[in-house]
Amino acid sequence: MAVTVAARNIAADAVGAAVSHQSLHTNDGGADGLSGELTGGAYAKQVPSYSTGAATGIDDLTAAVVFDAGGTVQTVTHLGFWGSAGSVWLGSVALTVSKQMSGTDTLTITSAPITA
């Protein structure tokens, strides 16, 4: 069966609706998302907002997501996706450019597309 754009839009919207939190990692997060997640300092998982009208099978953020740095110098390489109020690991995506963070640094994510 060939998948239509309409079906891909439904899939992207469903996954976007399932993403309740995002996280920052120094690696791909592993099988459960616990590997390499930033810790300490002001760092915390953040709540993203995804659009509900995917077009061409792609759903993206409707507002920027801002993360504070962890407690030590850490190089962020991946953005993690969580469901069920941040308790179910959905996976991660590599950042286009890694960022070394410490102290009062912030990282702003303006686009994190979900493609079906």
C-alpha cells in the first residue's frame, strides 16, 4: 500500500501530540533516554508545543523551546523526545551543531520537525 500525504499528516500530528517533553543529551540517549541527559544546575526537561495541522507529513514546533545549562560543562549533541509526561522515551535527533553549555548558558530550539 502506498502511503498518502493525508496518512502521513495524521501520523505526524499523532506523534507531535504524543511528545510531552524534550531533553538535551551529550549522546543519542540510548535505549531508554537516560544516557547522557544533562543534569544539575537549572537544567530541566521542557514542554514543547507542536502544530496540529501537519502538511506534507511534517509537524513542527509552534514556539521556541529554551533550555538552561546543567551543573557542569557539557557538550550537547542531541535533542530527546518524551511522551507520557516525560516518562516514556520516544527517541532523539542529532543537533545540526553541537553546543558546549555551562553556568547560565541557554540553548534555544526553534525547529524540531516530526516527519512521517
